[in-house]
Amino acid sequence: MRDLVPLISIAKLPRGTEPGASAYGRTGNARFLRVSDLTGSRETPVYVKASPDLVISNTNDTLLALDGTPGVVARGISGAISSGIRRVDVIDSTRFAPDFIYYALQSAPVQEIIRKHSKGVTIMHASAALKEIKIPMLPLSEQLEMVKRLRVIEQAKQNQRKLAAEVARFHQGVVDSTIDYALVKSRGWEIRPLRTVCDEIYRYPTFYGFKFAKKGVPVLKISNFSEADQFDSDMTRYDYITEAINRRYPCRTTMQPPVKPLRW
């Protein structure tokens, strides 16, 4: 049985700041990183002006989200972090390799602790989990050997994501070339608003007053889509509502079979 040490005893965990949406801009001194930037669900970056209050991260830093989508661990992105993110600064790298901590935070035991301490209705918060997160105390040589193996796997995952992104771009290109609005107009065909050709456009209710459950009916959020616009197959990354709440709002999405391309 490996000894476990509290994360807060081996790393400093500075919390980001929140200058407010009015401070966001398309240009600025620093890119402002929100949790959605870590999950990859936001494509358009925002920037803020330089300020001594900003907490800056670089591409080598490990970032841990504790608000919004608690448990997301990321690195490889630089900027000023928001208040929902902690930067993980290892105190003594001769005892704990920063790369090892990066992977340890993604482990099932740590993620389960964060999940258990996630509270909230519309926005989840898990800051209380920090005091409970523990890291295995391994010899540095073992840590580095684990990191070496995990990097190989991570590279394979990155290659897979790149391929998925290429497939998504190819798919979009096919859609754009198939559904050619200019060609439709040139042939005198009618283009109608979406609302006139759908029996129903259903917007699921917001979750004000709702409480997420540990099991039940999964709630599909933007963060649960992959780069190829497919549902995330890892159900541990979903939030759930109870069957009772689901019965109040019975409309749900289903997986649809591929649609044959239209030919004009």
C-alpha cells in the first residue's frame, strides 16, 4: 500500500481572478482562460488588460478546474486564469515530478473525490475537494518511469484527436459543398426559416432549482461533445438528473443514423 500525501502539502494552488465580462475583449495583454478554454468547448478566445491581480500560467503549468466542470485537468495553454481554475505549482520537484502530478490528478480516486465535493445547481463548485485530494508518494524514479509510459499513451490520444478534428473539417466541407445555397437560389428553389419546417424546436429547461444526481438520466452539455461533434462515450463525465425531474420534461435527444447527402 503506497503512502498518500495531501496535495496541499506538496503544491501551491493559486486561484485565478475574475475581472468581469466587461473587461473581456478581442485584444489585450493577456489571454483570459476560463474553464471552457480548458475543456475545449469554447473556440473564440478573450483577452484582458495587464493587471497585477492576474494569475498567469504558461504552457508547462498544470491547471485544475474546480468550477463549472470540476475535475478538468489541462496544460499546454498560457494566459491569465479565471477564478474557477487553480494553477498547480509543485513545491519540491526533487520529491514530486510536476508531470507525475499532472497525471495523478486525472486518476479515478482523485476525480471521485472532486465529484463527491462538487456542489451547485446551475454551476458546480468543488473547491472543498482540495483539502481531500491525496497523491501517492512514490520514489522519483518510479514517477518518471510512469510519466514516460503515460506520455506515449497521451501522444496516441492527441493523434486520435487530430484525426477526429480532420474528419470534422472534412465533414463540414462536404456539408458546405453539398448544401450550396447559391445553387439553390439560382434554380429558384425556396429557402424557408427553420421554424417553418420543424414540427417542434425544443429547448430543454434550464436547471434553476434542480439538483444534479449521482445517477439517473444523463444531461448532454456542450462539454460532452467531441471534436467530431459526437457524444462523449465516457459517462463519468456527465451530470445526471433524477427520473422524477426527467418525467416532468420528457423530451430527450437520441442518436440519429447517418443522413444520406442531398444531391441537387
